Amino acid sequence: MRQRIMEHGTANLADYELLEMLLFYVIPRRDTKPLAKELLKKFGSLAALSQASDTMLHDAGLTQRVAAVLKIPYLAARALAEEHAELGQVQLKNMTMLKRYFGSRLHEPIEEGTSLLYLDGRNNLLKEERLARHQKISASHRLIATQLLDVQATAFIVVHIAPSHSAAVLAQEARGLAMALKPLSITMHDVILFGAGWVSSLNKERLL
């Protein structure tokens, strides 16, 4: 299989074969194909497996060493995505793209957080600004405006992960920010709420 990858790449390999190769390097002298197939059956996909929590991997009978190796594909992909984001190469046109971008942050145990996504006219991501845990948007208008202007953004999206406040409170806060930025001709596209297994667009809910 190693020779196949060297000669033809990974395009023609099944997920279980890629996983089998990863497992081979951390579990030597053992046929890893059965374990690879078992893990894919349990987690559903290679992507879901590589983003699973340590607890979930431990419950599946994997050692800490094996679990660490299985996270490599996701960590590498995330590093590349962040590099592309710096170059304006990540587009956030719809909910599917947003879910893909936030990746493991939407898997349990999900942690509360707020991000502002600064976009250009084609919805390319210019910068993600993660707010400190107790930092309020209502108290950060000047800072946010400065950051938007610095990257020459024309629009932004507010994203709340596992929010502790109600949608009505968050919508009111976002409307205040949108009003403050109106003289700069910077548009707020939406406010997205992500929870464990659910997502809500305040724009679609007509709260903005």
C-alpha cells in the first residue's frame, strides 16, 4: 500500500486504507485493517474519527498514543485551512462552509465562544477575531471597527458557539454593532448560533 501511495497518491484509496496506514505506524507488527474498518463503522467517517474527543477515542479502546496519531490528519488540515484563510482563500458563502470551517469546535464537549468573521466582497475570509470569554460585543464597537478597516473588510458574520444568552439578547447586541458600523458601509450578513447538534441563523429567524 505504501508503494501505491508513492506512485499514485491517495485518490484511489478507500478511507479504511488510509486509516490502516496511519494505524500501521503506531501499531506495528499487526494487521490493522480490521481495526480500521471497526473504527470507521463506529465513527462514520475518517473526518469524524480524526475530530473525535479524547474521551470518545478512549471509550473506543484506543490508547493515548494511537488517539494522538489519529488526530494528525485533522490538525494538518486545520493548519492548512488557517494558512489559506490568511490569504483570503476560504469562502464562507453558506451554512455548510461555516460548519466545515469551525470543524471540531462544534463537536462535544462543545465550549462557549464568540467569533467575528471579517469578509471581503466575495465572502472570502480575511480574518477571524475570537473574543475573550467575558468580552462583550457591545463594549467592543471601536475595536471591531478598527479591525474591520485594517483588513479592508466589507462585511462580517458573528458566530456564537454554545451561547449562554438567549437569541433575543444576542440579536439586540448584534443590531447595536451593525448600527455602529453603518457609517463605514460595512454590512453584517448574519448572526449564527451553534450548539451541540443544532444551528440557528438569526437572520432567517428574522431577529436582526
